[in-house]
Amino acid sequence: MKVIRLKEGKEKSLFRKHPWVFDGAVAKGSGDAGETVRVESHEGRFLAWAAVSPQSRIRARAWSFDENQRIDAAFLSQSVASAVAARRLWDIQSDGLRLVHGESDGLPGLVVDRYGDTLVAQFGSCGAERWKKVLADALLAHTGCHKLYERSDASVRQLEGLPELTGWLAGAPQAGEDPGLELVIREHGWRLGLNIAVGHKTGFYLDQRDSRKRFHDWTRQRRFERVLNCFCYTGGFTVAALVAGAKHVTSIDSSAAALAQGQANLQLNGLGAERASWLDADVNASLRQFVKEGRRFDAIVLDPPKFAPTSVHAERAARAYKDINRLALSLLEPGGVLFTFSCSGGISADLFHKIVASAGMDAGVDAFISERLGGAPDHPMTVNFPEGEYLKGLVLVNKP
Ligand code: SAH
């Protein structure tokens, strides 16, 4: 059996059951892609069983911190079963949910979303890739689903030295049958369409489910007349607001395909097309234009893509976040509400708060920070893996 020996003093994070071994911590030893190795401290003390990623800066990812644990099909199947069972601990008002959230579920690199009876998986580490067949069988067995689609086309595959792979792993439709790629989920009370082959991530931003509900609740209470949904993707927040009685929602995204799905989502929910405008445009440019035109909104959602994947990008990302938040705040009516988010792992909740505060200063807006939001619970964080906290949001209310 192969061994990775760490440099002196580099064992501390593994003692705390943090699952990553960075290349800079390794004194000697390696393994083939995805191979299970024994990770040891400088003195040879057992730390973890881990899968090797020979080309990645995250050189190994721990499967287990128990020396007596065998890393085999039975173990991985049990980990999948635990992840699936954990979802019953939360009140998830949707038939679209995240079943496996990588490191937080003890399955580093594996992401699995369920849309009705279809599973969509991303194998984002050499370890997950190596055990793909076993993991796929376990997923089907523990969910009772028959359809499993692979979306291993996230950028993390490149960092792992793995090729992009997409397609059916199980339940591929026969020629002439429905291709099974366009699905509709029911989130809270409303219906949302998605495409698992070409949609972002595995097709949908499930992590914003609870924040869409909060936006729905706010809209129902305040009956916003003019709503602006920036970075709307397929209009999840748009539908949430319209169902709650918003008079009109303007939605902006730079993806034409997402906007087309957004329009279809209105139809799916019996919402009149005249209550929505869809702009295929850059959000920053649109916000500037709106400021110039003197437009105002009663509620705004700002849910940009990841500006800072890691803390290395934090400074530039901070400027970009500040810019859009400053512009959005200057478009907000007194008493108006801003739902603002960052899904950047490299921007902490604390830093995000500071960025938004400073955007408010620059916009000359004083606002109540009314709520703090996070990812939906099926995208769990754990105490051992703080990197799991990537999505954070604030609800700001412009002082009347
Ligand atoms: N709020 C959405 C998820 C947003 S994800 C939901 O609830 O589903 C971020 C979105 O920003 C993506 O749809 C992407 O196409 C879009 N995007 C990225 N850069 C953009 C830009 N500069 N201007 C407009 N849209 C952009």
C-alpha cells in the first residue's frame, strides 16, 4: 500500500478532520490518480485514508480518518446511503434537491442532484472518478431512481487532470423516446423547468431555494410594484415574486438560453407574459443605464456568478461586488428591499458584509440589514469543512 508522508507540522488540519492535503504539505509519496493511500504525519502516525489527485494542488482528499476503515465498495455505498438519509432531516419543499454535497457528505468531489426521478452527478475529483461505477450503483440503489446522467464538465475537472465527460450512466432513453434532458421540478408551490445537459451546474441553482422563498414571502407582504432580478438565470426569483403578487419584474441575464427558459417558466405557472421583461444584457451596464435614466425599483435581487473562486481573487472580486451593490442601492426606492448574494468561496461572510456596507456609503444609502441568508440545507456545511460555506446573502431595507 502506498503512503503519503507529510512535512513536519502539516498534520494539524487532518487532526481536525479537514479532508484536504495540499501539495505543499507533502514530504514524500504519491499514488496513481484516485488510488487510496495512507496519509501519515512526519513521524509516521496514521492520519487518513485518502484518494490521490496527482496533478492537483489538493494532492489528496480524505475518505476516512479511521485507521481500521477499508476503503471499498461497501464503505462508499454506506457513505452514499448516509448522505441520502440525511436529506430527510430537513424540510425541503421541492422535488429538486442536492443528495450529495462533496466533502460535507464525506464524499470529496462528488456532487449529486436529484430532479424528480432523475439523478445528475458530477465526479469532480480523481477519487470520485476512480470509484464512479461503485458510486453510481450505490446512488441508484439507495434512491430507487433508474436514471443517472453525468455532468462531469465543471472546471474543477481540469485542475484534477480529468477530461470532460457527459452523458447517461444509467437509464439512457431508447431511440425515439423522450431524451429525458428537459425536466420540470416543483419548488415550493411553483414549477420550474430545466435542462440537465446544457443548464448551469447540473441544470439548476438548487442552493438558492430558501432565498427564493424568502423573496416570495417579502413580496407577498409588500406587494412590490417594480422588481429587478439581476443575474436571473432561468428566473427562479422572478417566478417567486410574480406568484406572490409582484406587479412587474425586469430580469437580466447574459445567457439567452436561460432567459428563454425563464419565459417558459412563466407559462408553466400561468403567469402573464406582460408582467415580465427579459433583458439579454450585461448587468453592470444595465444598472448604469438605469441610473442614468432615473429608474427606480421597489425590490432588487443581485445574485452574481462566482467572482472569486478562492481568496487569491478576493481583491478584484471585492471591487466588482461593491460596484454592482452600489449601483443597485442607488436604484432602490426608500423602503425598498435588496436581496444581495455572493457565492464566492474566496469572500467570507464578514468581508461580504463590509463590501455591501461600503457600497451603501458610496451610494449615499443607509439601510437596515434585515436578514442574513445562506445556502439551502441540502448543501450543508460541516464543522470540519468551513469551505462548505460559500453562499451568503443579505437582505437590506433602504431606510424610508
Ligand atoms: N439567481 C439565479 C442564479 C444566478 S447564477 C437563480 O436563482 O437561479 C448567475 C447568473 O449570472 C448566470 O445565469 C449567468 O448566465 C449570469 N451572468 C454571468 N455574468 C453576467 C453578466 N455580466 N451580466 C448578466 N448576467 C451574467
